[in-house]
Amino acid sequence: MQPPEIYAIIMAGGSGTRFWPASRRDRPKQYLKISGGLPMLAQTWSRLEGLVAPERTLVVTTADQVAEVQGALPELPPLNILAEPEARNTGPCVALAAFEVAHRSPDSIQLVLPADHVIRPKEAFHRTVNAAASEANLRGSLIVFGIKPTWPATGFGYIEAGEVVREVDGMAVHRVKRFVEKPDPVRAQTFLSEGGFYWNAGIFVWHTDAILRAVQEFLPQAHASLSKVKKGADLSEVYREIPAKSVDVAILEQAKNVRMLPVDYFWSDVGSWDALSEVQEKDANENVTSGGTELIADDARDCIVHGDPGEITALIGVSDLIVVHSGNATLVCHRDRAQDVKRLVERLQREGRTFL
Amino acid sequence: MQPPEIYAIIMAGGSGTRFWPASRRDRPKQYLKISGGLPMLAQTWSRLEGLVAPERTLVVTTADQVAEVQGALPELPPLNILAEPEARNTGPCVALAAFEVAHRSPDSIQLVLPADHVIRPKEAFHRTVNAAASEANLRGSLIVFGIKPTWPATGFGYIEAGEVVREVDGMAVHRVKRFVEKPDPVRAQTFLSEGGFYWNAGIFVWHTDAILRAVQEFLPQAHASLSKVKKGADLSEVYREIPAKSVDVAILEQAKNVRMLPVDYFWSDVGSWDALSEVQEKDANENVTSGGTELIADDARDCIVHGDPGEITALIGVSDLIVVHSGNATLVCHRDRAQDVKRLVERLQREGRTFL
């Protein structure tokens, strides 16, 4: 039996302070060409080609980013941009999209995915989504994709897999024992050694009925507020009533019908400048270039360079550096310190400086 | 007895590839604000205030830089720019200026100095120039300023001092035993340990008669060619006939009446990005900022940063780096490799790339 039509919901509300100075307040990570020649949002869009029709692809973003989304996705029907009055984490975002899709097509499957991940190859991704869609349609389960850890990451939530309940198209569908918040390094190492733990990639598949029921049960304020909008209330009035929780905490950790599908494709959330080494080709000296800048290197290795087309970055006698120029700002950061870029941006904010 | 009026001849013909990417083909080092708030040429100009009147200050530059000079020195009378048809080292430049000054005022003293050095305090410089002027006027000698070495530099020519022939205003006037071309590190160390050796700073004082006689004797082609110009020949036709030698090699190493005056002020030729640490104030972590960029540093030390006003440079977890952004180019270079910037620019030229 064919599952009903799939709607894709691209969550494009991030602010991406870890990619400063390329990412700024008015140009978050999803609009950057940090990996490949297209902005990350456009890459996510083209990843859906052959899986979800453009008219069934929705982008949820904040009101101030609507023009950016239209610029990055000229083929997206304008009515398919859902503008949140303000960013309130993924729980309200998922609820908003669920209501909209229910209005358009009550018997449908939703694929919810972030705008700023790298996934390849596309075909493997489609296969996993189709298997998940079939499972979600038949069983009404809420499906989360799990990534097999390759290192003891402390920046992701983890999912402890339960038993396999069935196979779909050769892919194992697991129960979920528990969700684990971002662990400390020791726990992360334990998860990696023990096995059976997966990274929560923030990619979900569910039937519209199932997510609406879950919103009603576990995020009742969202259900109540969005029902008022259906009766004519102003979204910008009611949206702030909804608790700003993640869909993981608000719904998935509570619901009984959650299943996990381990994925077999390459995935990266490209969580910092350092992660470009995972997703970009390296030169003979392990240097990575991104964003279009030319590189000229004299005795430089293991560096990550980002800059605009028409620019040049020159490195002499250095290694293990992140070097970024964008607009009016230049960043030079040791690769071990990539996580501290966010802290630096917070310091700029605190000190009331520009360059944000 | 008061010496005759002093003419200043600022040599502003350098190309400054060591300061790429701030220095470019159309904006050599002397037009950069790499130390203090003014371009180096304007600093040199203001150093003459109270010593040489603007109408007696000449700037020798290449024809393509005339507009740059006027921009940097709005108070310079336009007729005081001597445009060389092409850069041919300092020998022809000195001869050209000597002919021009002789035409304006045959009984005069000339102070010849590069456009792109840092010297302070100004008062000490004036004292030395006045002493040299008095000596040059009374004895007809060609005076070169000597800098007492503070480290075994291999980038300068050296002067071995001979006996003191007299004191002028408390300053010793030495004979010159010999000029030494840029030494290798071992010789440079010997010069430093033995004492009696001075750096040739390329700053000269002489009477117009004396330099004209020296040009006629030791650079006769210059004398012949420039005499033709006096009779109506086109400078751009005859300038290329003059051998492109330095004034040191062509004249000072040959002449018998050369004297050296050791100077007692701070001097730097600011020969590379690394030299900014000599001439700019440091912050608490020994970082130096230049050019007007803001700096935000998290655990960064001993770095040299240059960028334009209105820009910011952010450093996280790095040390001993040169970080420069200018226009369409970014440079990150280990401080030990500052001399290799020139080589990198030559490589860009060779590869026919832009950014020059």
C-alpha cells in the first residue's frame, strides 16, 4: 500500500552564531554557502527533489527572515512560507506546521527537517524517508531518525535504542528506551563504547493525525492557541502563549508511540566552522576552503578557510586555524576553540558592539 | 654661523610588497596608516614641521603615484613633486633632486630621507639634522646617519665607523671605514658583538654643491642626462639612460668626503608586518593593532593585527600571528615568516593572479 502524500516541513529559524562572522543577525547559517555552492537551505530544498513536490514543501521561519527564504528558494510558492512571529524553539514550530498541513491535507505524512544539515547521498535519504513514511502511515508512530555515533560528541542529544519491532525495506524500526540530553564527555564516551546509542538528528516523520494528537496531549497550550487562530485570532497575539520548548522535550520524550530509524547515509549538522572538515574536500595539505574565496598557501596545513568569491586568503607557516573573512569582520580561531565563537558573539552582544 | 636653508627631499618611490595585502601596486607602504593615525608619508611630512618649510620640501616619486602623494600631502605645493618616469633606485633619484634644488637655490643644504620610516622624538631628529647641516655646510662632507644596532639584523647595510673627526652640538662626526652590504647572520652577530658598526638608515645630509660634484664624479651618466634636460630634453627620454644604482653603491662607497653621524633617537624602517611590534603600543597580552580595526581577543597573545577602521578582527586561542585584512584579501602569517610575504606576492605576480 502506498502511503499518502508527503509534506516536507523545513525548519529554518536558527540564528547560527557559531558561524560568525559569515552568519549575522540578518543572515543566519541556513543562508550561507558554507558547504558546496548553494546556501544550506537551498541544498535542503534540492535534497527533496524527487521525494516531495515543491507545492507540498513548507518552510517555517521567523517573520523577519521571510525575504531571505524567498531569495534562497525562488521556486517555493510564497504561501508555503510559515512565518513565526518569533522564534520559540521547535515545539511551537512543529505544532504550527502540523495545523497548516492538516488544513491542506488531513491524510498526509510529514517529514520535518532542519534547514542547515548536510546529508548525502540524496537517494539513501529518500529511501529512509519512504520507509519511515510507510511505517508512520501504517502504525501511527512518531519516527525520529538516529545517527550512529562516530565519536563521543557532547553537542547532541542521544537516543537509547530499544528492541527492533520490525523491518521496513531492510531498515530496522526500533522502540526508544529513552532520550538523553547532551552528555558530558565521560558519558558520551560510554555511549560510544557500549553501542545502542544514536544521535538525535532532529529529523522526524509522522502522520498528520498522529502529530496533532500528540500536540493536543503533550503541548496542549499550542493546540489551544492554534485552534484560536483557526477561528480568526491573530497568530502574533497567541504564539507567545505557547511554551518555548523543543519538540523532543515537549512531545517525543513523553509520547509512547515513538520509534527510531537508524539511518545509513552520511549526516552532519555542520555545527561549527571546525565541522567543515567533515563535509568539504581537502587539498593536499588537508586545508579546506569554503564560500568561494581563493586560497594561496605557503607551508600551511589543516586549516579551514572561508571567504566570499572574488576574495583571496593567504596563509604562511600556520596550521590548525579557522580563518574567516566576511563583510567587515575577520576571525582567526584555533580549530580546538571552534565552540568558543558563539561565546565571542555573545560577548559582542553584551558589550553592545556592532558587527552582529 | 647659520647654515643656509635646508631643503628636504622625501624619497617616496617604494613598492612595499612586504605589507601586502594592505600595500598594493597602486598603494605602496608610504600611503598606509600602519603606525599611528596618519599615512607614513604624512608622518614624514609632519616630522619636518619646524625644520623645513613646506615650500622647500620636495617629494620624489614615480609618475603613477603623483595623485597619491597629493592626496596624502594636501599642503605640499604641486610643483614640489618630482615625478620620476620610472623607479630606478636611489642614485638617479638623488641626482634628479640635486639638480632641481640647485636650480632653485644653489647655496642650500639637502636632507634626503625615505618616506616610510618611523623616527621619534621629532626634536631629537631636528637636533641631528641641524648638526649635520652645520657640518655639511662648513666642510662640504656627505653625511649619512648611522643607527646603533640593537639586534643582528641581516636586512640592512652596515657602516663601519672610523675615528671621530669632531663634535658638533655634542654629536660625534665619524669618518667612515667602509660600507658593508647586507650581511649573513654570522657576520651580523659579529658586527653587533664587536661594536663600531652602524645600520645605514638611508638618511643623508649634504650641501647642494657637494652632492652635485659627487654625482658628476661618480654617476657621470646622471649628470650628463640631467644636464640635457636642463637644455630642453624630455626627462622620460633620458632618465632610463642613468644606471639604476643605489646612492650608497654609486656614490657613498666611492666618495672620500663621507662622514657618519650616529643618531640618538628611536628609528625603525618598519620593514615588515612583524616590525609593527617595535613601533606600536601593545595591549596587556602583547597584541598590536594597526590601521584602525577593532580587536576582540579571547586568549590571544603576541599577535599583530591590521585592518581598516569600521572593521573588527577577532582572535580566539592563537599566538604569534600576523593577521591582516585589506580590500579583497586576508593574510594570516606566522610572525617568524613575515619576510615571506614578499615571496608570496611575487608568486601571485608570477601566476598572473589579481589581488596585487
